[in-house]
Amino acid sequence: MALQVFDRINTLDKSKLRSMPISQYFNEMPLTKLQKKERISLAKELEDDITFFFYFSIVEWEYFGYMAEAKNKLRERLLNTVGKYVDVDDYIENHIQEFTDNMNRVTSDHLVAMQLLLMSDNPADEEKKKSEEYYLSDDRARFNGEEESNTIFNYADFRKAKQLGYKRKEWITMRDSRVRKTHMEVDSRIIPIDDYFVVGNTIMRYPRDFEFGTIRETAGCRCVLKFHK
């Protein structure tokens, strides 16, 4: 069964990718050359960590029927990877734990669904199989690597700005057709550094802030902050 799952992953429709090449993703953002380099490097390592988790999960599920060790390995690898780029404080550690728990839950649910569908000969299940392929794909690993690199560095930049004595912050969007209306509404807005931006129906200290931010406003967000004295 595990080999069948690997085969399905290898046939993922590349025309429906959610991710984009990591270098392109970050080079389009209004960041310094150093910021782009750091985020690209972290994203690539996170992509590798998540891909390892997918393969480990498939094998562990095939032989033992659960994924406890895969989950532990993912958390361990993420903490080690992120720790090479930024200081891991309680906020980052808690975020990685929440990310790991969610990644494990969603992946296990879809791994079970995929295995059941592979045993089906019903032609109507073919489209469902194609949908399930995403959850164990390189595409998902890359997409999450890009997103989480943004999350980690947005928080780290915010933390550093406060330490350096910056007093205000400005929300900057990509200003293209892919930007949400709710994010365009706060574009160029400058507020005190400890205040919250009201973004749609949620509040955030910085783009992709998960303290109160919802998936609706954080997923796919490419916005950044500019800090002012």
C-alpha cells in the first residue's frame, strides 16, 4: 500500500500547484537582499523537513497504523532548523508545536482517506484521489515551507525591531491583484509598534501573526512590515 501511495504522489498534476518556486516567492516581496536570502534558505530547509515527515508518516502508518514518531520527528527537526536562523523563544516553540499538531492531524486524516480510495474501483472516486494527492505532495511541503518561513521571520523581525527601540510599524502589501481586499485596507497604515492591525475580522501585530489571526487572513499572506523610529 505504501508504494501505491508513493506512485500517486509522483503523478500529482503540476498544473494545479499551490506553491511557486521558493526564490520567486520571496524575490517578489518588498524585502532587503539579506531578508530574501534568509527566508529562501529557511523555506528550503523547512520544505525538506516536511517532505521527510510525509515519507516517514507513510511508512510508519503502513507498518504500525499510527504516526506518533513521525510527529515527534517533525517537531524536533523544525525546532532544530528554525533555531539555526532565529532565537527560539516560547512564542516560536508554541507556534511550532501547534503547526506540528495540525500538520500531523491533517496528514493522517488524508493518508487514511487516500489508502481507502486506492482500494476503490469506483470511477467516481478518481477525482477524489487526485484531490487527496495534494496532502502528501512536494507541492504541499513547499507551500508550507514558504508560509512558515514568512511566519518565523515576520515574528523575528517584529521582536528585533522592538529590541532596537522602533516605535511604529507600517503594513506593506504586495499591491498586486492577488492581495486580499482586507489586507489592501491596511496597506501603508502606520500604528504604534505594540498596537494591533485590524485585518478583516481579526487582529494581528504583523502579517501572519497567529496569536489571534485566523487562517482566512494568514494563509497565503505575502505582506511585510516596515519599522519607523
